[in-house]
Amino acid sequence: MAAIVQSFDSKASATPSSSDAIMRVEDISMRFSTPDGVLTAVDDVSFAVRPGEFLSVIGPSGCGKSTLFNVIGGLLGGYEGRVSVAGETITGPHASIGMVFQEESTFPWRTVVDNVAFPLELSGMAKAQRVERARHFIKLVGLDGFENRYPSELSGGMRQRVSMARTLAFEPKILLMDEPFAALDEQTRLLLGDKVLQIQQQLKQTTLLITHNITEAVQLSDRILVMTYRPGKIKRIVDIDLPRPRTSDIVSSEAFGRYVAQIWSDLREEASRGMSDDEKTRQGGHPR
Amino acid sequence: MKADAMARSRVIPPLIGFGSLALSVLAFEVLIRLNVISKFIVPPPSEIAMSFERIIVEEHVLQRFVATGSEVLTAAAMLTVVGVSIGVLLFQVDILRRATETWVAAMAAAPIVLMYPLFLVIFGRSPWTIIMIGFVAALPPVILKTIEGLAGTRRVLINVGRSFSMSESQLFWKIMLPSALPTIFVGLRLGLIFALINIVGVEFLINFGGLGQLINELAERYDLAGTYAAICFVILVSIIVFALTERIERWLTPAN
């Protein structure tokens, strides 16, 4: 199977014309004032997400991925451009977007079931009903049997699944994830990828994944946006034409390898720019 | 049994604890009887044990125990309500916190107990003088640990709350306070130590109230065995208050 890589040069193709897009990110730019002047973290980024699609944004460290995550999730203001879900402009945290964070974010004082039921508790749902719904999502992420355990009794991968179940229980239109498996080892990451694929298959959940892991992005996505190193722009959009339903077995296929190689060739240049920039900063910071 | 299995056993650690205590008591008994330690400074433990009946029947130590215990519990309740509230206020009003945090920390080292004449003037020779000194002396650790606990709430947990569109008040009650509770309890435990020391100290100083006054009277009569027996009751108050705090803490923070 041939990898299909769209070159991405014009802004017209940045915003798919599909009118059925559930989320649109239009001309987002984010600048920060630093002691060394104004830093453009994200520069004129536009894309659209189709319903049920799994879209990944991949880029080297320092490409503004996390800034983009916070802007789309409504946690960061002061940007230029517009984010909209189903036509409605997002100006802050919004019920249509559910976020899963990179850092471990379960509530240590709540059991698994109470963690997952948390958003339902906020919405005022009766206890019996919310426990039942929470159990459904706990089962979905494969943690049945652990309902009454505390996060401290679970592994890192299990805790991330609790966070994911908690966000899914919120029933967002878009699941927005920021490198949720970054802190986990490669095997756990692949197996959790399977779980995510299975969940997405079942729920038809529209998902936007921010990641720096190429394997993870290719394993899970329908499309991948490759970003440049600072300022973060979209360099290329890659359609992943791998069959679904997928499992982690796909990583051994030839087509998978080709996608990984193509994305790496795009990213390598950006990652090297990032690395040399970092070294320069460190040299400047510690003059010898 | 291996060392780690012994450490995990429910029976062995307390057994070792009581065993060491019993051994030390026995060692004192022997050293005093052999005149290595003068019995005019430390009475033999057997004599202290025998004086218990006397101080219970003649000195009404149980009523005094209840008096001191209720003073400590009143101070503890006030500490929890007022201390934690001041901590929350200072955490939320940044300028107040910056303006007063160093003072509060300095107050922790101040010998508040020496201000007892002032408290006597304000509250009279009543249990309230004792309670208020205990309360004021114990405030700093509660305030400081409340601020520390709230400020230590992990950013990502607040972001989770914000992503669920929680209001500021929901963020506080449902995320920040539960996250800060273990640290707040550290402050409360420290505060209770301060309170108990000060309460018994003031009772002793102003010769009023519970166990402190009894210790004062017995010491003045040079009834050393009785004095040590009364001190055992102070330790008992401490054990009860701490067991109670631990129980409340376990109930409020079951995950720990």
C-alpha cells in the first residue's frame, strides 16, 4: 500500500472545505513576550476535524503543540484566530471539548469510580445513575474490577485510562489529548494505543491527539498534521490510509513503516533545528 | 520471620513498642533501687504506679484530666475553624499573604505562653485564658500548612477542573481543598502539640484548671510520685487527642 503524503503549501488546503467539519481551527497565532523579545509559539495554524475522525498533530519539542492544546481546550486566551465546534466559537473551557492531559491527572483522594463519575457529579446527576455510567466507561477502558481502588494502587498506564474514562464520561464532542502516554514505556504505549483504537471504534469518538511520537500517531490516526519547529506552523498533512479496525499489529506492516519514515523525514529537519536552537540557548545561558 | 514481614505484621511492631517501654521502666526501677539515679529526683516507677490510686481518689485527677482534655479539644476545634480559614484567606488574598506570612512564621517561634498576664487581664482567671493561649500559640503551623497545602495543588488538577468548566468555588471545594487536606492535617497535628504544651504550661503557671495545676500543687508538696503520675495523665490526653485526629484524618482522606 502506498503512503499518501499531501504536500501542504497553500493555505487553501489548510482548511478543508468540507462543510461537515465538527471543529475548525482558523488562523491561530499565539505570541508570548519573553525577556529576549516576542516569541511566536504558534503561527497561523488552520485545520478542520471531521466527525468521527482521529487527527493527530505531531511536531518536535518547542513547536507549540502544548500551546495549541491549551488554546483549543480554552485554557489559554490572548491568541489570534478562532476555534469553533459545530459553528460555535470557543472562548474558554467548553462542554463540547474533553481534555486528557499529559501529566498524571487523576484525583488521588477519589476511587476510580468516583474519579470517573466526577464530571457527572458536577452536572448534578443522581448518585446511582452516575455510578452506573461511570462503571460503563470504566469497563470501556478495561478497568472493571478496579472501581473501588485509589489511583495510588494503580500503575501509570491504568491511571491514564482512568483520566481518559473520566473525560469520556463527560461525553464531549471532541476528545482532545495531549501526549497522554508520554510518560509510559513503549510496550504499554502500544497496548494502550490498542485500547484507544477499540474505544474510538466503539464510540466513533472524534479525537484530536497532540503527540511527538510518530509510531503512536501513525498507529492511531486517520490524518496527521506535521508541524514545524518554532514558530509552529503546519508543514504537511499526511492521510493515513491503513485499514480499520486496527490493532498494534499494524506496526509490523510495510505501509506503516513507510508512513513512519516519511513523517520522520519531515520531522528530522525540524527536530534538528530545535536541538541546535536549544544548544545555542544553553551556550548563551552558560558562557564559558 | 524476616525483618520486612515482621515490620508488616499487625502485632509485632506495637509489641516491640510496649516491650521497649516496659524494659525502660524496669531499667529505671533497677537503677533507682541501686541508687545510681537518686530517688529524690526520679521516684521509682513502682512508687509512681502505687500513687495512681491516691491521685485518682484524693486529688480527683480524672476531673482534672477531663478539664484539660476539654480545653485541648475546644482549642483544637477553634484551630480547625479559625486557623484553616485564615490560611485560606491568606492563600486567596495574595497581598495579605505576602504582607503577613513572615510574621505568622515568626509567631510560631514566639513564647506566647509568657504573655499569660495579658490573657489573664482579657479573659480573667478562667478556662478561656488557658484555651486562648493554647489556641493562639498553635495557630501558626495550621495557617502555614493550610497555605502550603493549597498552594501545592498540582496545576494539572486545576486544569482538569477548568476543562470541566468548574466555577472558582467548585474548584476550591472539590479540587484544591481535598488536595490540600493531607498537608492541612500535618499543620493540625503540629498545632495540637503546640496547644497541649501551652495549655498544660499555662495551667501550671497560673495555678488554675486541670492537670497543669495538679502537677504544680504536687510538685510544691514535693510529692514526686504523684507529680509523675499526673504527667502520665497529660500523656494520656495527648494520646487520646492524637488518636482522635488520626481517626478523623483517615475518615476524611481515605486514600492515604
